Amino acid sequence: MSDATYDVLGVGNAIVDIIAQTDEAFLAKHDMPKGGMALIDEARAHAIYGDMGSAIEASGGSAANTIAGIASFGGKAAFIGKVKQDEFGDIFAHDLKSIGVHFATPAAPDGVATARCLVMVTDDAQRTMGTHLGACVDLTPDDVDADLVAASAITYLEGYLFDPPAAKEAFRKASTIARAAGRKVALTLSDSFCVHRYKDEFKALIADHIDILFANDDEIEALYGSRDIAAAANDLSAKIDIVAITLGAQGSLIASGDGRYEIPAAPIKDLVDTTGAGDLYAAGVLYGLSRHLPFAECGRLGSIGAAEVIQHYGARPLQPLRELA
């Protein structure tokens, strides 16, 4: 894939993260399931935000975080996602472009505001997210730039974006274009609650459109109804090229038709915030795959990305990952 203009193109939610330290009583008060991601309306988002206290605002979105990680490793990256022509939309676009990511999806001139995700971090570093999707729901197949997809070695699809029907069609359009151009398509399942909502549709998407799958153990359980990770990895690797399953502190597992690779977690000094761990793991693996590195090395890069981001607040790397790699 050396002829590709971009190593990885992300298609996902364009979101500004609002991150604050909280406790389990706060989660209970607002009926937020710990460790999950709940879709909330604008009124509920305002209510939770009003109670959150001091917060950090930073551009986010799962696939966008992964794309930021690709750029931090030194890769060539692009992103497709919908924002509105408002303050947060301008911030989101500026943050991606400032790190060298190509982002040219037209902003909506009117309608709902740019999306935001309220990230509530408890003392054990677990993050609970309430997401008001805002303009994200307006991503349509028309926003998929066919030339951009064809020019990208890997197109990476964000499972969180699977809720709006038009976005599902955008996924299918992007994957069809990518495969017709001889490129690869990757998917992250994103969240176990999301998998429960669309289990059969995800299985069909994986079977028909996906070459590379990212998931954690909870998402695999939601997809298969079992925590037998080895069996799931074997089943998936018989259907698609590569499956990468993160296992928290136990590291990760990468499986393909050529075998299974157990990847240890990279050492850390302080666990601060797990937000973005899976996103940056995917960044390392995808960067390695775009460079045709061995699977074990791809996994090592993924572990490095995850370890960097969980040692500080925010879901994007503070230290250039190319230096750590």
C-alpha cells in the first residue's frame, strides 16, 4: 500500500470532550452506568455539565483520537466527521489540522451544535461518558469523500457512529469504496452497550465489509454472549484478516490466520485516566500495519500508545508517540 496518500483515514464522531473528576455517588445521581457510554439529549447534557465542577475541554471522539495517535507516531492521517459552524466545531477542526491531520468535511451551517462528550473519571481511573451527539448524527454518505477513501491504505470506522441510520450507510459506502480500491477496512466496536444494541448488524458488517477488528473483552462478550476470548478470536480470525482484543492490564491479543500473539501491557508509573486507552492502542496497531510491521511489533506499539494516554487526563497523547516507539 505504498501508493497510498494517507496511512489511515478515520470515519467517526467529531466530539469535544469535557473531562472532570467525580465519584460514584455523582454517577448514581445522574443514572450513569459506570464504565459505559450513554447517549444523552441536550437538556441532560446541560444538567450533568452543571454539576460536574472544574473540567478540562479537549477535542475528542474515538476515531479522531486514534487518528491523532497515528499522527503522533509519525503517520499520515485523515478524518471524516461532522461538526457545526460554531465555536466547538472550530476548535475540533483546528486541533486536528494543527497536528497535521487532513480534515475537510464541510461543517453544517445550521442545525444542532457540535457534539460533546461529558467524561466523568472516578478515583479508580475508570471513565464514564455521557455523549450528546449533536451534529454527528448528520453525517451522511454524501460526506464520504470517495477520492479520500481510495487514497487511504486503511479506512477505520468507529462503532459509536453506528446509531444514526445515515451513518450506517456512510460506513457501507466507505468500505465498498476502500475494498474496490484494494484498501483495507478496520472497525472498532467502541462500547459493549453499542454492541448489545446492534449485535446482529455488527456481525453482518464484520462478515461483509471488515478486514481488521478492534474490541475489548466486554465488547467480545456482548458480541458472542461468552467471555471465551480465545474461542472468539479463533472464530473471528477465520473470517477476517486480523482481530485485536484488548484485555486491560493483561495486555492484548492479536489473532490472524497465521496465529495468535499475546501482547503484554506496557509498564506505567501512575494510572490517572483510562479515557482513550483503546483508541491509542488502535493507533499503534494501525500505524504498524500501515508500515507492514510484524503483528507482535504492531501490538507493542499499541501498548505504548495506550500506556502514554492513561497516565494523564485527556484522550490524546501529550508526548510524541514516535519518541516512545
